[in-house]
Amino acid sequence: MAEIALPSTSYEILELQRKSLTGGRASLPVAPPRDGVLRREASGIGGLLGRAPAMEELFRRLEKASHSHSPVLIEGETGAGKRLTACTLHAMGPGAAGPFVAVDAASLEGRQGNVLSALLSQGQERGGTLFIDEVAELPAEAQRELWRLLEAVRRRPPGLSPRGAVRIVCSTSRDLRAEVERGTLRDDLHSRLRSFVLPVPSLRERRDDLPLLAERFLAELAPVYGKRIPGISPAALALLLAHGWEGNVRELRNEIERAVLLTPDGAEVEPRALSPDLLPTGAASAGLAAASLKQRSRALEKKMLAETLGRNRWNVAATARELGISRVGLSKKLRSLDLKRPPRVPRG
């Protein structure tokens, strides 16, 4: 179970969340709002960037949801930005002075007692948010407990108690109706979860936002590696725009980090710094994916994947979520790179 207690101001919450997206490293310095309140800007809200119609709709719903403590369900594909959306909602809402407590639903398997109630109680004095990631993976007992908590919120009288001031926010990348039909999710819980839904669009649904996101990631990541990279060349940007982005914004960020590593200091990101999967057919003959680059790319990809697996103790499901790809896709990648778990060293 993962528990995150964030700082008390909205600005600090968004900064910490953005740092978590860059592996805990420092992100771009952003001046905090003078009054500590997040508001809509030309490029988005807080760490959520976008100008596409689907993002405009998300921002409108966020602003509407921010005025209450009502439970919220955030829907979207893996890597689309559901956790960042939850954190932004927390920072915009009346419970922003309280903690943001996040828990991975699958991690509650085998836990005894009223775990969610215990987490919810952390915000009794200042309000806050309890964020349950991938709610469809909650074990049966935790589903019953969550239903009881949501039912209590629905029936509470006017005048919020300290406990009532804590907002419950859940996320899912699955079709919850299908989970109900399969018998893995309670029907009554599904009904309670859908009282207010925030749909986070996939990157494919807001392809026009890709240049904005890519430039932001580039500006954040280049200083981390001690480089000055002025931008992305038109040819490289065209390849980024043509890609399918199954892993959404998270995959794009990983791609930009890879490009930063392979781009010389002071140069623009060129097609040769991108993954081979992004290059057009025949690019090798055109010199865009020379054998030496492929070898270096493969070695770098293997190294980065091994580090990610190590951080997750070789948990394939957790690693796939962090990388923004499916478990099947990760398994295929491991086989293609011939990457195997190192043998355990016996104790004593």
C-alpha cells in the first residue's frame, strides 16, 4: 500500500506531483499563485496541460467538481494522467489544506480490517483527499467497505463534519460495467462511483496537444541531464505526431527522456534520437536508424527497463503501469531484449 501525505498548499502539492512524474527530480521552477489558489491558464490548470476540446471539457468538469467534497470517478487509459488529474482536483478543492492520501487498490489484497476508513481518518482535522487508484482491482472486502463509506457520504446531513470533509476520488482504466457483468465489481458500488465522472482523454484524442506536452517535458528533462536542448526539429516532431501512443502521456514523456539522453548538448532533437518504433519504414537505408544507433538504443532501453523493474522488485504489473504499457506488451519487450530476472542471492 502506498500512502502519500502532500504539503499543505495547492502550489506545493502540484509541484510535488510534477516531481514524482520526473522520478523525484527537480522540475521547472514555477511561481506559486499569489493567493495559493489554482486557476485556469492558457495552457491548462496546474500540471495538466492541453488546449484540445477534450481537455477543455475536462477542465470545465474539474472546475465544477472543485466546489464540493463529493466523490469523483476518474476514467482514462493507462498513462493518460488520471493521478495528476486527482492531484489537481485536490489542489483546487476546499480540502486542499489537508493531505492527499493515495492507495493502489490491488495492494489491499489480503489486508485485514477497515483499511480505507483508517486512511480516510488522516484527513479528519483538515479535510483532504483519499485517492484509490484502479478501483476495479479492490478485493471484495475493500469493495464492501468503500460502498459503506460512499453511502455515508450520500446520506450525511447538511453541515459537513470533519470526516465528511474528506473527498473520495477513485480512478480506473477499465470498463467498470464489464467488471460488474463479470462479477468482479459490486453493482451497487459501481452505481455510487458514477455519481460524478471525470473522463481523461487519451493522447490520441488530443493529438494537437502533443507539441505542447513534448516541449514541456523537454524543458523539464534537459536540465536534469545537464543539457541545453533548444527544441525538437520539425522532422522529429512529425514522427512524434504520427505515432499511436498506446501508453499516452506517460509513454511520450519516456520517449522525450530517451531523446534527451541521445541528443548532443546544444542540438535539437532529431529523428535519429527517437525510438526505432517511431521511425518510418526504410529509415535505416536513409541513415535515420543506423546499426550503431540501434545497438546503442537497445542497450539504453534494456538498461532503463532493468532499472524500472528493479525499482518495482520485478513486479511486472507495477512496472507495466509505470511505463504506460500493457503487461503483455512488457512481457514481449522483455523477451525481445532477452532481459531476465537476476538470480536471487541466497541468504547467509
